[in-house]
Amino acid sequence: MYDPTLSNATASTGQLVFAALAGLAVLLILIIAVKLHAMLSILISACVIGFLSGMDIPTIIDSVGEGIGSTLKSIALLIGLGSMFGAILEISGGAQRIASTLVNSFGEKKAAWALGITGLVIAMPVFFDAGLIILIPLALSLAKSTKRSSLYYVIPLLAGLAVGHAFIPPTPGPILVASLLGVDLSYVIVVGLICGVFAMILAGPVFGSFIGGKIFVPIPSNIAETPEYDESKLPGFGTVVGIIFIPIILIVLKTIANVIAPESAVMPILTFLGEPFVALSIATIIAMIILGIKHGYTREELEKVMTKSLEPTGMILLVTACGGVLKYILQSSGLGDVIGNAVSGVGLPMVVVAFVIAVLVRLSVGSSTVAMTMAAGIVAAIPGIKELSPLYLACCTAAVAGGSTVCSHFNDSGFWLVKSLLQIDEKTTLKSWTIMETIVGGSGFVVALIISLFVGFFG
């Protein structure tokens, strides 16, 4: 059986660096020029790194198998359950209920804050694209009634969605990074929430108010006449929020109990309930009953909705699994040692290294999911990473999330989705969406760095 702790001792540092650069070049060519799917591109580039670094074929094959198997066993259930949970929330109108309640509570003058909070909460169980399509009519209707620029309300919504998508489980990105780095999700949730709140405020209401005052974007003609939904048929606000936070509370309770009372008689129960796949399963079942069956959906209809929700997860699972392949290839080739020595030589904190690696991949390939996958695989291969404290590793997870969010531009599908929905040109999209994404990722990273410095000082 392949041992990932063993490295390719026969390869020189120069050969390993060349292998890494060649593998990255192959990745960029395949994704940007050839337009090959990210899964195949990462897999091929990982194999190129293995061959050029001098690994033998059996070791490469074992690395692929171990990487896929070890990654999928920790995230497959979570991503599948999260997709089904989000689908039920979507069809029940739960997202609209949260948005409308918060907007009504905050009032028209502070509606941008309500939209930012809504986006953050909704993006945890619902994919970014789906959350945006569900909620953007509300933001645009506010812009229409107040005669403000669409950006004034849409940017806070986008910021909240971006934060929830990047920083806070059970969304797939941070789950993948946490899995590769070997850190408990409860630490990732706490750090992600702290980083995410600051990022949402700066990139959402604050930047949205600024850019909305600078650039007037009218309501898109195809959305301006969107009919209003019947709020009397939507689930209750407290019910929806309570169900969304069930898995988060159970996961965090498990860790708190383990620290405060590890020998308590209830500890085995909390350990079971706080296991991420158990917590998500409980939330999904409760959502099926309360948001589904009690709102008129039959079991057959729910089964179809949940089955359909799993369609996009295949791509996500395979791309993230290839990130595990990259991790094992880097470890067995010896590149992890080279990166580790380079990092220790420069003297940069691991949180900064994680952020910089993610930024470079994000700028190159565009996709935030691919950037998280690649960056997490590289960071996880660095020797000594497993010896860091869970809280510090959670900060590294947030740093990868931040780096994978900044500088969205022409090679990112999110850039074109926002452009098309708002019917704006590329220049305006760069001035609004791209800068917003950069503020989200950059401010989230800064908060993670500050937390990591406190951890290092007091640890």
C-alpha cells in the first residue's frame, strides 16, 4: 500500500520545481486554451507532475487511488446531503421568507444590510448560482421602488452569497479544504463566521453604497416586471432559520462539549449527533417534513426534487477528489518537502502562504472551486501541516477560501453570470463584481491572519 509520507528521494530540487511548473502550465493550457473540464485538467496535470518528478508508474497509480478515495470518503456524503437540503429550502420558498422578513425588519434604508445577511445565510446550504437566481428579483424590486442603482442592493446580496459560498460549511468549498488539511469542521465554522461577517459588511453594504452611488445601473428589462410571490404561502422565518442552523449548532456543540466535559455521560451522544454527516442528515429529514410535506409536497415530489439536486454534485465531487490526487502526488514526489523548505526559508506564516497559493491559482484558472482544490492540495502536502493546532488550521482554511475568491475576472463563470443577469458591460462588471469579490476574499484573509497571530501568541 502506498505510504504518502514517503517522498521521491531520487529527484533533485531543480527537477521537482520544473515538474511543478510544467504541471501548472499544462493545467492552464488545458483549462484556458483547450477548454477541457477542470476534473480532467487537474488529473492530467497531477500525473504530469508525477512523471516529470521521477515517480514510477505504480506509485502514481496508487497516489491517484489514495487521493480520490481518501477525499471522497470524507466529503461525498456531506456534499450530497447539503445539495438535497438546499433544494428543499429552495422549493419551499425558505430563501424568499428569510429575505423578505429581514428586509421588512431592517426597513428600506437598511435593506442592503438585510440582503447581505440573507445571502450569507442562504449560501451555506444553497449553491451560489441558485441562491443568486432565487434572490436577485427581490434586490432589483427594491432598486425599482427606491429608484436607486441596481448595484446598491445587488452588491450586498452578492457579497453575502460569496461569503457563505467560500467561508462557512456546509457549503462544499470549506468542507473540502478542511478535509484535506485534517481540521474539525466546528473550528472552520467559527473562524469562517467571524471572517465572513467582516467580509460581508465591507464588501456588501459599505462597498455597495459606494459603487451604487458612483454607477447607475437600471433594472434589467427582462426582470423588471417579475411578479411578486405570495408571502402567505411561505414557511415561517424562525422555522427556516432554525432548520438551517441545526447542523451548525450540532457540530459546534460536539466540539465545545469535548473541550468542557470530555468525560460527560452525554459526550457519546453529542459526538454522534455532531458528526457532520449525521447533523446534516437530521437537518435534511426535518426540512423534508416541515418545509416539504407540511407545505403540500408529496413524498414522490420530494424524492424527485432531491434526486435532481444531486445532478451537479458529480462534477463537484470529481473535481475535489482530483484535489486529493494532487495532494498525494505532491507528497510522494517530494514537492511537498520543497514547498515546505521554501516556506520556512522565506519565513512567511502558513496562513499567508495558503492565501498566496490560492490567489495565484484563482488568477490563473478562474474557478474558485478549482482554486480551493489546488491550493488545499498544495498546502496539505507541506510537511508539518498536520502538527498545527486545529484553530490555526481553520485560519489556513479561511485563507484558502479568501485567496480563491479574490479577483474574479474573464475566466470565471461567476463574472459572466452576474454580467448577464444585470445586463451590464465588462467594464462595469470589473468595477463592481470583481472589486466586491476582492474585498470579500482580502478582508476575510486579513481577519483569518489576525486570528492566527493571536493563536500563535497565546498558543
